[in-house]
Amino acid sequence: MKGMLSLTTTQLLTTMAVGLAVHAAASDDQQYGGRITVFVALSCATAAMGGAIFGYYLGTSGGVSSMGSFLREFFPGVYRRMHGDVHVSNYCKFDSQLLTLFTSSHYIAGLLTALLLSSWFTAWRGRRPSMIVGGVAFLAGAAVSGGAVNVYMAILSRALLGVGLGFANQSMLLYLSEMAPARYRGAFSNGYQLTLCLGSLAANVINYGADKIAGGWGWRLSLGLAGVPATLFTLGAAFHPETPNSLVQQGADRGKVRALLQKIRGTDAVDAKLDDIIIAASGAAAGGLRLFLTRRRYRPQLAVAVLMPAFTQLNGINAIGFYAPALLRTVGMGESLALLSAVITVGIYTTSTVVFMLAVDRFRRRTLLIAGSLQMLASEILIGAIMAAELGDEGGMGRGWAAALFVLIGVYVAGYSWSWGPMTWFVPTEVFPLEVWPAAQGVAVASGFVFTIFVVQGFLAMLCRMKAGFFFFAGWIVVMTGFVYWFLPETKGMPIEQIGKVWKEHWFWGKVVGMDELQASGRCEKGKIRRESPVIV
């Protein structure tokens, strides 16, 4: 099944790439020419398989955590609450810090990896070796999780998967952005989100079937099969070419990089692109992380790197993604029906993501983000209102209200999947200058991990104590919509090597970047600007 899914992903990405080439607008003076080649389409499709590993993990975490056989073996206290052996409020049946640690340990390990290892390794050795390391760690985590005999071994397996995610998220998103042509970068980068959806869909289908296996060992099958997309990702990475940007950073021969660019772009006229890559890389330094965190000129990118991943967690998607089956069981659905409902929800997620792939490079990034936010906001307010009004501490919810809740979750997921879901990952990769790119991407990944840990570890406790906790997430959607409207510049179609122009022309960030450039050029002295010809840094 997983092999079929990965083949479909490759074919779909290749077909969409050809379709986009037919419908694309004419190149403007910011583009470098060339065409979408099969070489690029297949390389990006294989790299995007890292999303399938993450998606499969998301699907298994929520599904397995609601399986009676798994809970009975590793979390007996939660199992007894679900079966009425212990009297407890509907909202508190899954409230277990050990259970949430099983989920969040993945992100704790990923956070430490992103902060301490992966950004440095990706800059030093390149994108391709970093993906290989991530794939091997994924394989180890899948093997341990499938054979776990106690809760601590299960948590260890999640930590290994987190190490893999720390390396893979750091490198594959850079890989996709650097390999894709600028005017199609949104569609190519969204390959990660597409494979994430397919991985999650496969996991939920497998969870539904595994739950019916006699003997109660189906959860081992669900967890162990994470090794299938991990194997495909690792083998694919072994045959990837390195990106031209990374080769330039590592001091490769110009002729070698030029030959690779010609193969990637399908044209011999690549000198303009190569010159821009070399100029952008000339400012690269070993202290990329220190520069990114301390230099004023990188404040706009730092804000995006920290806030975009934070907002995508604080809007509630992972609370639903991880705990949808548990949430649906809370409102009175049976175990099998809750798992089947999760399959349908992920199907909606996948369909909306495909629609996004076709639309992303035809619409402005900010337009999609704001529209998706409004759809998510309305859904979460209604979800919170229904739960507050119709679900008490005991008993279930009426079938009509439970069905309405399920529909609203689908509407919310659809809004997320064609806006914040994919753009949280690829918008930051569009705004980072090359000299600090690996370090900046490491900060973005780390921010995502920090806030995911917060949400995953706190949601079930929040549901127990606040009951209508979805209003908390709705409030954050208002905040993040305001951030996009006032502070996020438009990056559609802008080549990465020219991204500095976006910040200089922004109404707010232009003042921050401009002042730093004046200071760097020595034209700002004691608060006064000397009248000299401007120097572009």
C-alpha cells in the first residue's frame, strides 16, 4: 500500500509540473529562464517523501493513542477511564501526561536536534547528507516502536523519530526551495505537504484495519510500517544530486555547478542564475546562527522564522491532528467509528492540499493565508460553542451535534490545508538570504517543535480543565491573521537570490533593514546620516 502511495506521489508531482508549465505566465525580468525538467520533478518528488514519514507519524500517534489494545498495554489508567472503571468527566478521559509525553517526545528530540546539530550539519555537509542521516534515524525509530515492550521503549522510539524529523525538516525544505524554479516554487514545495497528507491518510486507513486484528497486536503493525516511507526517503536521498546553492557554499568548481544547473533548468543559459547564487553565497559565514540572531538586518526573517511555525501550532491543527480520534470518542463515538471518521477527515485534508498545489502559484501568498485563517476561525468558534453547549461531564452528545462537529472539523482542516499548512513551511524558505539560510531554517524548525510540544503536551489537560479550549486557538487565529496582513511581505515569484528587495520595500521592515545597512556602510554616525551615495550591502 505504501509503495503504491509513493508511486502515485511521484506521478502526480510530475504531471502537475507539466501542467503548470503549460499554464504559466510569461517570465518577467526577475526569472532566469529554463523549464521544468523531469530531472527536477523526480528529485523534488523523492525529497518530498520526507513529508510522508511525518504524516504517517501524525496519523499513527492519534489513532494508536485511542486503540484499546495499545492503551491497555501501555496506559492502563486511561484504558480504565475509557471503559468506565474509573468515574471521570468526559473531558478528562484522555488526560495523561505520560500519554502526551509519548506524543511530544518526538518533538522534544526534534527540537534538540534542530538547535544543536541539523542546521550546522546541513550547512557543513550539504542538504543531501542531512536527508540521509534523517532517513536512517527514522528507520531506527520505526524498528524500535514496532517492537516496544514497555512505555519507555515506546517513548524512546518516538525520540529517534524526532531526531530524524529534525534532520529531514531542516534539509528537505531547503532542498525543495533551491531546486524548484522560482515561479513554480510554491507547487514544488507543497510536495512536502502532499506527501504528508498521503502518509497521514495511509496511517489512518492502516489504523482502522489494524484495530480489528485479533490478538490486540495491530498497533505494532501501525507503528512499524513507518519504516516503509522512511526506506523510500533514505534510498531516494542516496541518489539525489546536491543543490547548486549548497555546492557553491561548499566551494565546488564553477564548471561542476554550471553543468548541474543546466541539467536542472533544461537550458545552457544559466550564467545569470549562477552569478546570483555566487554573489548571495559570498556573504556566508561559519557563524550563520549567531549572525541571524544578532544582526538587525535579519530581524524580519527572524520574526517570520519564529512566528510562522508558532502560529501554525497555536491555531489548533495539531490538537486535532494528533487527538481527533480521542476527541471524537470524547463526544460519544465508538472506537472504530472514531478511527473511520479520522480517515475521512484526512481524505479532506489531502484533497484540499491537491487543490492548493494547483492554486498556490496563481494567487498571492498573503491572500491564501488570510482567507484560510478566516475559514479556520469560523470553524473553531463553532466547534467550541457546540462542545460547550452540548457535551456535559457525563454521557455522550446527540448524533446530530456529533455529526455537525465532525463536519466542522472537516471545514477547519480544509481551510488549514490550502493555506497555513503548506505555507508555514515554504514561506520561511522563500525569505531567508543564502548566507544564513541553514541557520534560519533551523530556527524555524526549532520554533515549530517548541510550540508543538506546548500544544501536544497541554491540549488534553486544557480540554479537561477548560472544556471549551478551542476558543483559545481561535484567539490565536485572530493574532496570526493580523501578522500576515501587516507584517508579512508578498514573496510570490521572487527569486531567492533577490529576496532582499522584498524587505527593503516593506512599509515597516524597510526601516529596520535600511537602518542596519546605513550602520554597516559607515554612513550613520551619532544618529546623523552623512550625505553620500548609497551603498547596497
